[in-house]
Amino acid sequence: MMPVLGQTIKTASGDISVLAGEKGLSVTFGYDNMNVQGYPSEADFIKDKVRIREERKPGLGEKFKSSWFADREAVYEPLFIEYFNHAIPKKRKIAISRNNPSAKYNLHIQTLWVYPGYNVGASQPAKIEVALQLYEIANPENIVWESKSPTRMKAKAAPYKRELRIGAAYASLAISMSWLLKKKAK
């Protein structure tokens, strides 16, 4: 699963160079009010997919619903962290993790929209739109940097499994974020 290179994250306000010299960065993820391509809301998407699966085989819809939410913490977030940490040049030595107790700053990734893509003979990679904010952990109201919103990322790969397709878009986001830090937070 190789993400697309060359997708850029643009700054709306602040200065990400505050991360220069930092050894650790904490990360949080948000999914409130997220939309899914082709549906008025995420709730409508889930309702439709559950109904379709339940008609096919009882119990399948509820399994889909629970995996839809579980995939965030089990797949998307770990892929973002893994690709970010792998892509950062070794000489920078900044590591990102959830709830990093030694980090001064937190990067919050708010997912606004998801296109799950597909892989059923033909394939289409997943896409996500996010808003990114960097703030001081000790003073969360002090947002020191934020991206132009929405920032759209597209995965290069379109694996068969939905969670891996969407996860590949988070991996693309991680690579782009690491390139931004390489350029701006030397």
C-alpha cells in the first residue's frame, strides 16, 4: 500500500515551524459530523449499508456497523502514525504517537469527508478530506498552526478491503504531513 506522493498540505494560519527541534508530537483524531460520499450524512450511509447487508444475511449489517467505527482506531490511526514515523527523515527524530506525555504539541486530525472507494474487479482508491490543527497541549485554545480546510488526500492503492482502502488515504496524509515538516520545521 503506497500512498500518492506530491499531495500538499497548505497552511491557513500559524506557523508549523514551531515543531523545529521537537522530539515528540502527540496526535488525536476526530470524526464528528463526518460525511460519506453520496449520502447526506454518515448516519444515512450506515443505515443504508446496514439495511443492504441485513437483507442479504441477518447479522451482517450490525457487523458492518461495528467494524465501520472500530476501523478508525484499529486501522486508520495506526497507519497514519506508522507512515508518518517512517517517512520522517532519521536526522529529524520527531516521533508521533497518541497521548504522548512528553510532547509539547498535539496534531488534531478532524476527518470531514470520506469516499471509501471500491475494488470489485475495477477499483477506485479512497479519498478523505481533513482539517488539521496543531496546538499546545498545555493550552489547547492556542492553535499555533492550521491547514487550509478541507485538505483532500487520495490513496494510490485500492486494496480489496474497505478499511485498508480508507487507511491508505490516511497513509497518504501522513506522508504529506511529514514532507511539510521536512520543509517547514527544519
